[in-house]
Amino acid sequence: MANSSNTNPKRALILIDVQNEYVSGQLPIEHPPLDVSLPNIARALAAARDAGLPVVVVQQMAPPTSPIFAEGSHGWELHESVRDAAPDLLVQKTLPSALADTGLGDWLRQRGVDTLVVAGYMSQNCNESTIRQAAHEGWSVEYLHDAAGAISYSNELGFLPARQMHEASCIVLQARFAAVMSTDAWIRLLRSGEPAPRDNLYASYLRARERAADARA
């Protein structure tokens, strides 16, 4: 399987959990706003279709008694933006990662896919889980940060608003696990056939150290 040096990527678009629960249900996405992420998801889907890329739609599953994603509920249903997408594969999952116990990895390998393009919800949960597992298993990953979104968390460790949650997740992923970019940038890459520019952990750290030194000066 190709790694981040791949110069002729064979991509598949993975649309994660674009479901009513995140739009009109119990977990409405906060940042980026839905009026940003949903149109970008639709644009990514259209661009993938135009380029002949395989499209995978992922759907979170939960028991009928669950307060969220209960199978058969309105929140569990795919959002209208992807409901009629006619994907090459529909993956139903019970764990955060779309690659965990779903057969998706085998399906992608059988088709020679080496680059996963991830969009959907949520940034810090299912998106990040899928991206990390994909990177560990040897895929290159491209992540569309404005075709994704987060909610806020609060627990015994503190409070993290959605914007900080999304941005922190994207920064960490860009430093090691994925090429994180806007939908516009990805569509340009798709049309040019070029691989996505990538960063690394050490370079990210050095920039942060330089920024801290400049702030103290």
C-alpha cells in the first residue's frame, strides 16, 4: 500500500456519519457551522463523482433504546445531502472508526485504493478515529476540514468549545496523520492529479517553538 510519498494517488471519498442526528437531532454540529460544512460535503461528493472516485457513505448505528443514533429513528437516518448519493458502498458501524469491524478496509484494498479522503462528522470522534486507524494501517489520508464539524464537550476535566475542539483536532492530524485542507484546495488537487502537501510532527514542533520564542522577545 502506498504511503504519503505517493505521486499518483488512487482516492476514495469516505463520508462519515452525515446523519440527521448532527443536523436536526440531539448532537447539532457547532463548528464549522452546518451552512458551511454541508454544502462542502455536497461539493466534495459532486467532485468525486465527476472524477470517477469510489464513494463510501458511513452510517453510525445504535440500539433502538439509545438516546442518539437509535436504529430506525429520524436522527439515525442519513441527511438529505447524502441520502440519494447512491454510494459504491454503505458502511454501517457501531464503533467510532469506519475501519473498525466493518470490512471497509478489505473493500478498499480490493479496489487498489491507497488514499482515503475523509469528510463528515464529528471532527474529534469518528473522523479522527478513522483517520488515525487509516494512517496506522498504511493509507494516505486527506481530510477536508471545512466539510467536517465538531460539538463542544464538558466533563470533569473541563470545557472545550467546538471551535477549539475542531481546530485542535485538525492541527494534530495535520502534524502526523493526514493532509488537512479545505474543500476548494482538495478539488484543485483532484483536478491536477497531484498529491496533497504533507507536514510532520517535528516540523510542527519547531514552528511552535519559534513562535513561542518570538512571543517572549
